[in-house]
Amino acid sequence: MNVLIVEDEPLTAQRLEILLLDYDPQIRVLAQLPSVSKAVQWFNDPLSPEPDLIFLDIHLEDDLGFNLINELNLTIPIIFTTAFDEYALQAFKANSIDYLLKPIESEELAAAIDKFKMVRQVSATMHTAVLNQLIKRLEPPTYRDRFMVSVGPRLRSIRIEEIAYFFFEDKATYVVPHSGVPVSIDYSLDKLGQLVDPDQFFRVNRSYLVSASAIKSVYAYSGSKLKVELAPQPRQEVFVSIDRVTSFKEWMGK
């Protein structure tokens, strides 16, 4: 872990470094800086490694430590150190990890670093989760290219390009191939809507999920209603739900 100490009292800075190394000898103190100006200069140097954690004194020799955060728009985790406690609220508004009063005790320092490690671990976990979600969104979706159905005792595989539409009737879902013989299928229309390519299929209403290849004609009725003529022809007329008319027109125009 790389640590930067911004402290204008040399003895305090040295003692803090000793306490840090007592806590964990693997900690690397990158620098001890006495002022806001020196810290700004250090951060602006492209050769300066970025710290994982900053110990920042509030009262520095040339300015308040808060102004270092404002000037550099720092987002690096910070543990404030100070001999005064009137800045506690302001410190926490600056998204600090903790606020330590001088003289710093080893137990309080250890608790603050433990808190930093816990926050970093949670942040890393959240970052990984968000990254995985983004990757998943960027991956091209995969859709079913066939469905298995039962025709009496026989199993049959129907390719997606053979399917004209799906419909729901009498508490059962059916798939209708272009050959025209409906066959029951063990999926709800909601689930089928997730499994088929939305560029090829559209849920026109609660009962019908239709393929673009099955649409022969679309008729406009009064009141913005749309009637869809399908092939093969279903037993009932099929209308587009009023709330889906706009999206249906957009889909048809792709």
C-alpha cells in the first residue's frame, strides 16, 4: 500500500511513518510533504506515483488541507490528522475515511487503516459487479434458433424461421409454424419474448407474439387501432394493443 503524508510538523510526520510501518512493514511511504503548495507540486510531477491513501493535516504551513483537495479535485481516500476537532464535520463532508486527533495513538491509527481496507474492498467488489454488468450489456444477446415441442408421443424440433407466431389460448401457449398446424409449447409468452430475437418477433397484444414474416397486411381502424392480418390465418382477429401501436410501427419500419 502506497501512502502519502502531508504534514507540516517534521516530528509528527516521522512518528506517523513509524506507526505505519509498525502496523504493516509492507506500507510504502512515498513522501512527507509540509504544505499545500509542495503537495500540488508533487502531484503535478508525472514521475510521482499515485498513493492509495493520504494522511492529510488540516492546518499546514501555508494553507488548510481542504484546499489541496479542492485545487486538485482529489478522489484518493484521505485520513485527516489535526490537533483541533472543530473541522470534523467538514472533514467527513470531504469523503474522508477517518479523522484522527493528534497525538495519534497506534490503536486509533490501526482502526482507521482497517476501515480504509474495508471500504476499498467493498468499492472493489462493487466496481467488479458494475464492470461485469457493463460487459454483459456489451455482449451480443443470444436468441433461440429452435424449439422442442411434443406432437403426441413424438418430439419435434421447430426452427425459428419456420415459426409464424405464438399465441395464448385457454390457459395454454401454442406455436404456429408456417405450415399452419398449432402445437402446444411449454413456455409462457413472456418467456418466449425473451428467447426470440426482438427484431424478428413482436408482442402485438397479451395473446399474440408474431413474426415479421407472418404479417401479410396491417389495417388502420378508427381510434388509432391497428388490425394485423397473419398467415396462416388465426381463428380470431388480431389487433395491436393501443399502448403498443407506436412501438409496433417503429418495429415494422426497421
